[in-house]
Amino acid sequence: MIRLVIAEDQVLLRQGLVRLLNQQPDLQVVADVGDGRAAVATVEALQPDLVLMDLRMPEMDGVAATQEICDLLPNTKVVILTTFDDDESVTAALQAGAIGYLLKDTPAEDLAQAIRAAHKGYAQLAPGLMTKVMAPSPAPTSTSAPTASQAQQLAKLTPREREVLSLIATGANNQEIAEILSISRKTVKNHVSNILGRLDMRDRTQAALFASSFLSPQFSASDAVTE
């Protein structure tokens, strides 16, 4: 059973989400709240598996609440559910630690499936948002200190780990990466764990954002090296 907290300030929508998700045999809404500060307090008290988080709420917005929850309880996943799909909102939420970013017009069954996938650790983005996340960053200037620092982080990875990271940046899951590189899912899982550890990152969403600065997402099986 996946235990959920819903943070949504619109009462009718929140009640509808509670009814909808509780109909799923493997999902249980243990609490629902109407503002970001209450979300943080409730999550700290109940320690659910996943939080479905609105962005625009009173007291504390969804980005700030997500940041606090991810800092306090790194094992609790946060999935944003909002009407806003602008670049700034998407980037801010993912950088705060959200593992997913969905829009409120997501079909009910797709929402339930996204919650299950996020609970397993797979990043979830609404259709069309991947291009926003993976959009090329502006070319850095020669005096850009962060670029040099990030390059040092990239140098910590082995060639195979850089390949896996490049595929993570495309949104590929472990099974897809395993098929492209002709390795087992267990080996992929080990590589992902090593990547997150070497780069000191919380999850694959952070890794994907990092990779978009350095690695081309157009990776094919012909580029793979022997394991």
C-alpha cells in the first residue's frame, strides 16, 4: 500500500482526488491539507510514501514545501500536481527535489500510474515538459565558475557511468537503459546508485538536470562500449 498525503488548497478538487485515489487498491490517502505549511507538518508527523503537491497555496507555496519535505524526509517522494507548466515553475520544483511534475488535466488512470512509478523512484513529467527540462542551457562564458565545478563532478564518473547518465537525461528507465547498453537491470541499478553517490545527488531527476548541461541526449546503442 502506497500511503499518500494530498496538499491542495481547492477544497472540491482535494476531496475529488481523495475519493479518486482511495478507489485504487494499492493507494491510500492518509491525510489531505490545504496549505504548504500544513503539508510539511503533516508529512513530518505521518511520514507518508508520497506527497501530491499543488504549487500555488497559502502560507507556504509548493516549491518551498517540497524543499522542506525533501530535506526532512528524503525517502518521501513529492509529485507536483498543478496547472502551471512554465519553465520557471517546472525547474524550481524539480530543483527543490520533486520527483514528478504533472498537470491537473492528467487522466485519472495516468495519475495513479505516475504515483506508482514515482514511488519506485522513476521521474514523472507531464507530456511536453521533458523538452522544457532538457532544453539546451545558454552557452556559459569563459569565466563561468559553476561550469568548471560541474565539469569536475562529471570527471568523477567512469565512461560507462557517463553513458548511463546520458540515457537518464533522455528520461529512459532502467529497463530501457539495460536494453540499449545490453546489460542487466541490476547492473544499471548499480550504475545509477554509483552516479548519484559520486555526484552527491538525491535522485535521478537531479541527475537528468545536471546531465543536460554536459551530455547530448541523443545517445544510441551504436555509441555503447563493451561492459
